[in-house]
Amino acid sequence: MGLSTHVLDTMHGGPAAGMKVSLFTTTDDGQATLVKSFTLNHDGRNPDGLLYDNDSLKKGTYRLVFDVKGYFAAKKVELPEPNFLNLVSLDFGVAHTDQHYHVPLLVSPWSYSTYRGS
């Protein structure tokens, strides 16, 4: 239980190992406070397993920022300048701290999608 993330590279058909991600808490007026930055592991997941466990996760709003441009540039994907996606920012709310919130991202240089996973 808690909060976790996972990124799949849909262009190459595998996990987005090495992508840089930042986690923020946010306020109603859009102010963001950095909680941590990390690099996804070999499986495209946050390296510590959980970003927050249930004891640390608080009701509120959060933001995950994924460095899509940096990831695909490191993979030597030829991108136009300026490229279509740079940073992908996902704002989401946590209403029930006794539940698990998994925030996956499916991404290519041209598109992304997300959902509340399990």
C-alpha cells in the first residue's frame, strides 16, 4: 500500500529504465514542493519500491514530473527541436490513505497516457 509509479516506453516496448522523475506535493493554488527526485530502475519503477508507504502518505494533491525528453535523448532517438514532449507532469489527488495509489505512465516521444493502477 502507499504510492508508487512505473513507466513503460511504448516506442521500444519495454520499461523506461533510467528515466528521471520528481515527486512534489501541491497546494490548491498550484504551489509545488519537491519531495524527492529519483531515477527509474531496470524495470522502469521507482527504486525504493514505494514513494510513500501508507503511514507516510497523506490525503492531498501530488505531482509526478517525468523527464521524457531527457530519456529519449539518452536512448539516441532522433527528435525534432523543439521536440513534442519535454517534461510530462501528472497532477493527481489522494483521497484514501488506506489504499494503494499506483501511477503508471505509458510514453513515447509523441504521446502518453496514465491511469490509476493497482
